[in-house]
Amino acid sequence: MKHFKYYIICLLTILAVTGCRSVKLSTADEQMARGEYYDASKTYRKIYNKLTKKTERSKRGEVAFKMGEAHRKLSQAESAASAYQNAIRYGYPDSLAQLYLAKMLHAAGKYPQAIRAYEEYLMREPNSVQAQKGLEGAMAADRMKKNPTRYVVKSPKLFNSRRSDFAPALVNGELYITTTNEKVKGENRSEITGMKKSDIWVARKNERGQWLAPEPVEGELNTDMDEGIVSFSPDGATMYLTKARRAPNYSTGVELYTSKRSDAQWSAPVKYDISGDTISSYGHPSVSPSGKYLYFTSDMPGMGGKDIWRVEIDERAGSLINLGPEINTPGDEVFPYALTDSILIFSSDGHPGMGGLDLFKATLQPEGNWVVVNMGVPLNSNGDDFGITFNRESDHPEGYFSSNRGDRRGYDHIFSFELPNLKVNINGWVTDVDEEPISGAVIRIVGNDGSIQKTASRADGTFSFPLQPGVSYTMLAGARGYLNGKQEFTADTAAVDAEYEVDFVLASLSKPNIVENIFYDFDRATLRPESKEALDGLVTMMRDNPGLTIEMASHTDRVGTEEYNIDLSNRRAKAVVDYLIEAGVAPERLQYHGYGKSRPKTVTKRVARLYPQFQEGDILTEDFVNGLSEEDRAVADQINRRTEFSVLSVDYNLY
């Protein structure tokens, strides 16, 4: 609803009309000059429809342009675009018709047509910042739609009527909105919008925390004039609001007022003077969280269009500043919202965006400059998106804003938004080397952000932790009868939900632990290069458990003599020990033994899963293997050829 959305003032310069004006055209021009856009659009339409003669083409183009202006002020993008097209068709000479056509096509979501219209205007006016920024936004719009943010936007029916409802403001668990619903105070229709004049209503929650339907605020706040667009002091006791300035034959503007709360009652508004300038309009107040500053919108001379300004609440004299060109553009910057003392959310049609007003986030840098970022889809659409408020008590961004998206009449509605906390979890299993789950293992996770978490594995050996993106973690797992395990992990910084898996395989203190991926050359004890990763894992285990002593054991298959296999397996076990010693493990912590084919492997759950031709509990003795098919004999021999370690003690050099 652009009469208050743009805190309606007469910004339209009435162009000279050649020839004799009819009374009705003069009437329409006067309506526009007073900001009565709804009435003016109707009057211009009647005049346009009567101009049918060929000799009236130029006048028809002029009236079409003015009709487009009225629809543009009412946020009726498609109607405005149609009117501007007619103005150009009938030879309207001002090139602004081309610029406004591009902007309205942009606001209607017709991006290819908008791009062409911007390009045509830039051929005439290559230095136009508005056209350059508009073209940039229209060209980026499809990309933004295809890459939405994680915000979730919904339309809560409870807060919306059949007319315009906009500019929500959360304070102390209450939601204040500006509304033009049919039950507002006063019977007169707005000449600006054709709807009833806006009032301030409030929604509260019941004892179960559920929102109730909005009702008029109590007290002397609402009148038969336009009131709305509110902000509050940090204690919620003072309301800053926008109030219409209206007098016969005088342009429509707005001014800032304050109201005081006593219990549930709000006092009659008192004018809040910003400066001695009585011609300019002042609206869209936003109090900073510290209560020191008041941000607002004004058409005072600045960057062009409507700018965002700031004043100290207690020291108004001499403290008034324009927020400057990083925020303000030749277009309109409106509806500031001070999220923190260094983060300002505002709406603009001058920065590159989806069309109409987009929501932008400005962050104040230590050097004093602002960095402005479009808040993206779905917070932004091709319509007008503005008037945001955040729930400051939530642990994640959420709140409400207003938008006329999807409403051809240009009516505004309240939308909710939420940026859910990222769900980043790490899940895993704690098992022994034979993949038997270890229940009750204690897992600790320490982050470099100072966080410490602890849990125990479930009956099936599983565990889970919530994580923070971008944090590096050290994870430790331990259980009675097993060596401790250690893992290190860094959560991704991507702004998406994520699930990670980290498993712990704990070595048993009471049974041999097979070491996978130890390879030797055929008939030799020489370790092959591809064994390095597994060997280095053994080195890490010994370093992480300084009290540990182990026996390395090597086993062969059934082929060959006993004497030959004992010798080969002994040399292979020694090769592993030599590697560990060379890597820095004390020799006295290591023993080795070659068992040849004397200790055939018993099939475990893990082996049975990998090789389903065997059953858990089968012992791969020479007689058992000889009874298998040739293919299965080869597999059984491979299983028997293995390297294992057994724990001898865990208290080496500790006493």
C-alpha cells in the first residue's frame, strides 16, 4: 500500500499540458498533486477513454503517462506498465516513460521484457544509475530465484484481512500491525488508495502461547486519519509512529509522532519534530536496540528520492545525518529496521533487486562504511517487500514482514519468516575389529570453539552429536576391555543441513585384532608400499596409548610345510615390528611371533558378511578348506593369511 509504504507525499512534478485543459484533467492533476492516487487513477482513466480522435494522440499519450504514475504510486505494476506502454505508443516525449515502463515490468516479474526496456532507456540515458541498477537486478533475478536462501516464508491468515495489512512490529510478545481492514476507525475512504484509512492494531497470545486475532490498540491512538508504521523504545513504553498530514488543497505528507503507554492504554499522539523543515515528510521510524538513535525515512534533499536518515533521540539538535550513498540511492530507501546497533535492514528500489522494493541487510564495518546485501529469495519477490520485524528473543532469525506479492490490486499482506538453525549432526558406530557393536562406550567430543559434549553408545553401538558449522572437533571413544580410539573432524561451513559419519573401531584387550591391508610380495617378508596407511595407523595407535605393549602376529595359509610357514610368518611379523621401531616406537613395547598355519581363522560376523559362503563360527582348518570348491579354497586361504596384534599390557613405563 504505497500511500503509507512510501509515506505518501506529492513528489510528482506536474508536466505542462499544451492546449486547453478540460476541467476534469485539471481535477485529475490536482488529485495527483495532493497524493490522491486512487481518485486520480479513476479520473485519468475516464479522460483517456474519451480521447478517441486522431488529433488527440499527443494528449492521450500524456494522460496515459499520468495514469501510469498513479498506478505506480499504488504499487499496481501491471496496470502501470500497460499505461506507460500506451504513453510511448502515442508518442509521449519524456524518456522517463521508458524508465518507468522498465521498472514496472521488473516489478511485475517480466524480467526479459524489463531487460529490453532498461537497455532501450540506457541507449538514451547511458549514465542513469537507476536504469543501470535496475538492469543489474533484472538480469540477476532468475539466478536469485534458482538459488533461494534457507529462509522459510509463510502467509499467516490470522493477521491478514481482505484489505492491506503491513508494517508489523514485535515488542514484548505483542505484534502491532498497520491495517486498512473494514473495521478500522472512521468511515471515510482514502483518496490515496480507495480503502479505509489505516489504524494500528495489535495481536496478543493466549495462555497456551497461541496468537489471537488482531484488535484495535486501546487508548487515544487511532483517529479517522491514517496512523501506522510503528517502532518502540527498548522498554516498550514509548511508541514512535507515522501519522498522515492532510488538509484541503494541500499535498499529502506524513510526520512522526510519539505515544506513551499506561497499562494497556496508549495516549494521544504528540508530534515529534526532527528539524525546522515543515515541507518535507518524515516517516517509518525505527528505534535502535540501545535506544540512542531513531532511524527514519524522509524526502529531505539527499541522495535522491526518499533516503534513510538518523537522529539521536535525546540530542536531536545537530545530530541529524543522512546514512550516505552506500545505503541511499537515486531511488527510494524506506522502512529501516535497526536489528542491532551495527545491522540495519531496509527496503529499496534503487539497489539491484527482484523488482519493486526489496529487503536489504546493511552491516556497519569497523572502518565506518556500510556493506549492503540483498536478502534474497524467498524474502524478496518481484513485488514490494518491506517493513520487517524480528523476534529478538528467538535463538534463530524469525519474525514478520509485509509484501504485496501475488496481489494485482497492490494490497499488502503480513508474512512470517524463519531461518531455521542448521541441523549439522555427526553419527557413527563404535565396534570392535570384527564389527561387533560396543554398547556403553563413552564418546567425548571437544570443539575448537570451546564446546565439550559427551555421550554413550547405544545397544547397537550407534551414537550421535549435534555440531556447529566450521568448527574443528577432536573425538575420543573408550570402553572397558578396549583401547581408546581417536578421530579428528571439521564440520563444513556450507549453509546447508548436513549429516556426517565417523566410526570408531576399538581394539580389544582380550583377543587378537586383525590389521587390514598389510601386503607382502609373494613368498617374501618385504612390506609392499600399499601397506603404509595401515602401518601408520598402528604407529598412531601406539603413540596415542603410551602404556601399550603388543605382540605382532603373522599367519599363513595351509599351503607349504609347517617349518616353511613358521619361518615366513615370523619374518613377516618382524617386518611390521621393524617398521614401527623405525617410526619411533620403543622396541621394548613390541614383540613378534610367526604362527604359520597353526592358528586357522574362526569366521566372525564381519567375515561372514564379507564372504557369505561361510557361516559365523566356521574354523578354516586345513581339512575344512580342502573340502571346499577350488574358488572357495582360494578365499579361505586369503582369510587365513593375516596380520594381527594382541595387547600384552597397558601400563608400560607408567609406574
